[in-house]
Amino acid sequence: MNIHGNNIKIIAANSNPVLAAKIADQLGIPLCKCEVNRFSDGEIQVTLRESVRGSDVFVIQSTCSPVNDNLMELLIMIDALKRASAGRITAVIPYYGYARQDRKSKPRDPISSKLVANLITAAGADSVLTMDLHAAQIQGFFDIPVNHLEGMPTLAKHFEDEHLDDLVIVSPDFGSVTRARNFAGRLNAPIAIIDKRRPRPNVSEIMNIIGDIKDKDILIIDDIIDTAGTLCNAANALKERGAKSVRACATHAILSGPAIERIKNSAIEELVILDTIPLPEEKKLDIIKVDSVAPLFAQAIQRIYEDKSVSRIFEKKSESTPD
């Protein structure tokens, strides 16, 4: 593993070029000149148009839909950089696909998130920078350093500015209780929990609501919104049980299948997401607000380049604690 590059270079692959451009703009540097094309049979071709020899290179690529194409782009880009003698290569993966396949839930299941970690390491990445992994233990799947950013402070800041008086933070399931509790701590609000049963993937059934939500302003927090079934069922159940208003927020908005239609027809008044995954025009709604993680990733990249602590971004600075 290389220790340090002699300058920063930001490379945008095809999954989220807008976010990559924002990150480069925050750092005050241009994007590295490169092209990602396809041969007629669909194979991916990466061409670097400038030297990266000795540089600290950060490849911005969310492995969102089309997941497999974006993953292969990332792997081939890393291989190209390694062969071009880059000083240090960091895979910047704002949204880490396959994160929900992190364990064997039944016999003969693959652990796909571990396989993806192996592929990224084998391709030649020296470290990974990501945000809000679905399961924190995925960091341990890598044999290289992983810097794990939190989207919670950015989302919390949005709702701090709204000054909601009777706010209650709701966890959509027991697995998200820790996230909801930390979020509630930032906003000085109580929490409630939805007890749900999931009979099969992407299908959930509301069972019970634990906590006082009557006549309260509800904020549901989650890390991923996929088909939005869980979110919309929760929002409708909360409204039916006397909630004054229902809002929601999440770091990663996949919004696949019937998600947009469900959100449009649900009790949700406002949905705040982050731009780890690009939101196409056809999925934009008036109630969906997008906050950018570019400043956070730019700050992390700068600190990685300068060999400073990334976790200090989320801590209150004190004179006695080194960077």
C-alpha cells in the first residue's frame, strides 16, 4: 500500500458525475480528464487523458443502478490507475451497493457485500471512503482502510432549521433504533419505534407502534429508501394513529419500482434525501428535497490527503485533541 500521493486528483466515473463535479469544486480543483466508453458488445473501456503518476487519486463512483455496470466501471478504473502508477488510490463510494447482502439469512445464501469488498481490494484500491453503510460490520469485510462518513449531521441540520416544536423521531424497524436514537439526540427529541414484519423482500407489514406519536410532528429516519413500501406504510400508519404531520429522511434514495407513486400517494409531507445517488428528472417531486454531501466528502478527501483524522469531522474540536 502506498502512503501518500504528491497531489490530489478527482476522477468522475459515470454513476454520479454531478456529485463528483461538486466535490472537485469544493476542493478548488478541476476533474481529472478521463473517458469511460463501451465497446459494441458492452465491454467497458477506460481512458485516462492526463498523467496520474504519483498522485493521490480519488475515484467517485456510487454503485447504484445499474449496479453491476457501475461496479465494473469502478474496478476497471482502479486497475487503470494502478497500471498508470498512481501514488495512492481511494475508491470514493457514496452509496455502496450490495450492502444489504451482508450475512447469510438462510442456508446457501451468498455474502455479496464481502465479495464486492474483495473485488475492490483485488483491483488495487488502497482505501475506501463511503457513507452510511447499511451494516457497519461491512467495514470489516475490507482488508484495506475504510473511512465511514455519516449522513446524519447533514440531515439533522436540515430539520434543525425547520424548528418543529412537537418533533418525534421514528425508527421504521428495530434495526434502525440506534440511528434514530443518535438522530433524536441531535434534535433533542423523543423516539418511537415501528414493529414490523417482513414476509418477503421489499414487502413489509405494520404490526405495532411503540411510543407517543398522537398530535406530534413525526420524522421517520432510515438509511435506504428502495421501493418505499416500508416508509409509506409507516407514514400512513402513523397518520392513521393521530400524528399531526409526517416527514421522512434518508441518506440513500434508490427509489426503484413503484417508489415514486407510493410516496406521491402517501401521508408524507416532506422527504429529505442526500445526493449519494443521483435523482433523475422523472423521479423529482415537490415534496422531495435533496441536500448535498459534496462539502462533507471534500473535507474528508482533504483530510485523507493531509493524513489527518477523518473522524474529527464529526467531533467537537478541543485544543487537547490532535487532528
